[in-house]
Amino acid sequence: MVQRNVSPDDWLTPAEAALILSQNSGKEVKQEYLGQLVRQGRLKPYKITARLNLYRRGDVEKIVIGKRGRRPDSVRQKDNVSEVA
């Protein structure tokens, strides 16, 4: 059996993960948004109990949440190119 040195500092609670995401993104990120990141495949949870997940610090620190709102016109125009023919 391979043993790995895993430090408790390598894992974050949902509150800690949301705080780091907020700092990285420059806006408030709530704990509930972590579930959305998991569904998108951007974050992988480590399930402790049915209601508690932990997240790897390195994975969380790589994520920056972008701004909400409408996509730029250039992106929307590319989506509509197939309609013009």
C-alpha cells in the first residue's frame, strides 16, 4: 500500500473554499456556488459525509470566477453565423 503525505492544510471546507474563490475573483462567491462548479466539472469534491465535502486547496486556487452578464457581441455573432446562409 502506498502512503502519501497528505496535510490537512491541503484540504478546504466549503467556507474556506468560498473565501479563497472570493479573493481570487474580486467578488463574493457563496458556498452554494461550489456545487455549480462541481456540476461543471471544474472542481472535484472529496465526500466526507452525505452533507459535507472537502476541496483540494490547489484545485480551488486555480479557479477564477468571471463576471456575470451578457456575452460580448463578437461571441454572440459567431453563434448566429449558421442562421445566415
